[in-house]
Amino acid sequence: MDRTRIREMITALTRHDYAGMYMNDFLETWHKTDDEVAATFKVADILRAMRESGLSPRIFDSGLGISLFRDNSTRTRFSFASACNMLGLAVQDLDEGKSQIAHGETVRETATMVSFMAETVGIRDDMFIGKGNSYMREVAAALEESHRDGILPRRPTIVDLQCDIDHPTQCMADMLHIINHYGGVDKLKGKKVAMTWAYSPSYGKPLSVPQGVIGLMTRFGMDVTLAHPEGYEVMPEVEAIATENAQAAGCAYKRTNSMREAFEDADIVYPKSWAPFAAMQERSRLYENNDRSGVDALEKDLLAQNARFKDWECTEELMRGTRKGQALYMHCLPADITGVSCGQGEVAASVFDRYRVPLYRQASYKPYIIAAMILLARKADPADTLVRLLEEGRPRVR
């Protein structure tokens, strides 16, 4: 892409009001305005265009991006590291097992001690309902206090890399993939999105992806259907947000207990397993009470419950029922692929293989989304910063 086109993209960015993002965190998407969401998409596209044109998007000469992963991760971990590196930050993982946290150091103390040179702290804490998002806010409060007391010269920005409520970096990347796939936001009105539960031989997958999807995609005029077997409900407060978004955008949000109904005439399908909200609440309570036998019993019950719905699989037959049989298949990855990664799972191998390239493209947006979140939070003049980078035209470090 030439510099003239990139400059036009930066000019388009200035038409949005994103001042409220400066020195603030990026947690749930529904707490960001429409302008702030749109600005994040535009900055992500600009950063991608610059990097792919061989121009350096480095806005920092020094500083740290600190990552704290309390759950396993591949794509999000590397996406955060890529985003920080792209902007000029070094990345340091905070391994709680190798830190003084293991010896009882408080969140309040740890947050300050690791943040003297930090610009951003990325946190993934999605294991327990009622815990992850609260932990991120606790870290944020500690950083704010230390900045206010003059200990930290700048208060680092928290980026939610997945919590128990939302997965904003994933769902924003998903949404940007959809926008670019269809050629713009104006092409999305009336598109049908099927966010459906799918069978998995494991039981404890977080609710944050389906919740993030219904909480974000209902803002874009698309008709969103959430499908799952009875008993696999998500958080009611997130469904309330989806309903409110749909009403404001003039589209529909609905729930069904039929995967086939959700797929019928869908333009986009997102079959993904998750654990029941009520069960995850119980799981959190059992862990908090250190009731290991109770956890084991719950896991056994949930695996048996999952096994009743093995027919909830994204098959070739279901895909033929989508719009012209050509719906965009999406997944946050890794998917449970029948006959490949497991005996029976979320998606048939033939469906997954046919969509492998679009799936990889979907995943490729995440580093740029994270970088955009950081840039908008750390620079008071994002558009001017991007123009300066464009004019300097420094070659990207290879």
C-alpha cells in the first residue's frame, strides 16, 4: 500500500472521537464508545499497512510490555509480544510461580514493582467466574494509586487479553476480519451471525468468546443468534447488553436451542464450545473452598452432560444450510477437529480444512488490534504520531 493511501486512512481516523482512550485501559468492548471501537479498527489497519509497506510503526524508544498469563495461550501470548515489539517495547512475562507472588506478595505491591518502566500490562485471567475481570481491575487500581502517589511516572495501560467476562482482543480481531472480508462496515447491515455452542470432549472452556461476540457484533447492524443446548446459558447481564445493542442498531438478537436453526441462512458461523455459566459459578466456589473432591465430581458430571450433545458439530450438512452454502466459518482456535485433534469435536475435518486460510487470516488481525489498543492509550495525539512515522519513513527492522 502506498503512503498516499495510508495518509488517507490516518485522515479518516481523525473523524472519530477517541480522546477518552488516552491513559485508560481496554477491558470490555461494551464500555468503549462506537467512535473508540472504530478508531481501534482504523489504527489496526494503519499499523498493518505501514508494516506490510516496510515502514516502522515504532512509537517507543524504550519501555516494557508486561504479560501475565494465568491460563495457557499460544495465539494471544504471541500476539501481545508481536504488538509490543512492533511498537518498540520489550516484553517481559510475569511468571507468578517464579516471582515473590508465590511467597505471598500482594497484587498491590507486585503491580507497582514490575511497572516502573512499563507502558502496558496485558493480563489473561479467564479460569474462574467472578475472578478474572476483578483481578484486572485490582491491578489497575494499584497502578493508579502508585501513579497518583508519584511512584510511577506514568500509569501503565491494562489490556484485557481474556477474562471471565469478555475476550476483547479476540472479538475485536474477529470483527475486523468480518469488516475487511465483506468490504466495510456499511456492508454488514442484515448479515446473520450464528454464535453456537459445539461439542468438545473437555468441559471447562471459558464463556468469554461467545459473550464477547454477542456483546460486540450486535453493535454493527447484524442479526446475531446465540445457540446452545438447554443448560449452557451465558451470563444474563451480557445477554442484556446484546439485546440493548441490537435495539440501538436496528437489528435482532435472539437465542435458540437448535444449532440447525442458527445455521439456517447464516452468513457467518462461529461454532465454539463453552462451559455452562451456572457450572462455572459452582466450580469457582468449589476451588475457593479448596473442595477438590467436589471439583472432580463436577468435572465428571459436566463431561457426561457434554456427551449428550455430540451432534452439536459443524458439519458439511449444516454448512450447506447457510446462506448459499457459503457462510464464513470462524473460530478463535484451537478448534476441536473431529478425527484430527480428538475423536469427535466442534467441527468436521473437511470443513476446517476448507476454511484454514480464512481462519489464519482471522487470527492475523490480533497483533494489530492489540497494538492499536496500546497506541490509542499511550499517545495523546495518535493521528499526529502516525503521520510523523509516515513522514520519517524509517525502514522496518527486519
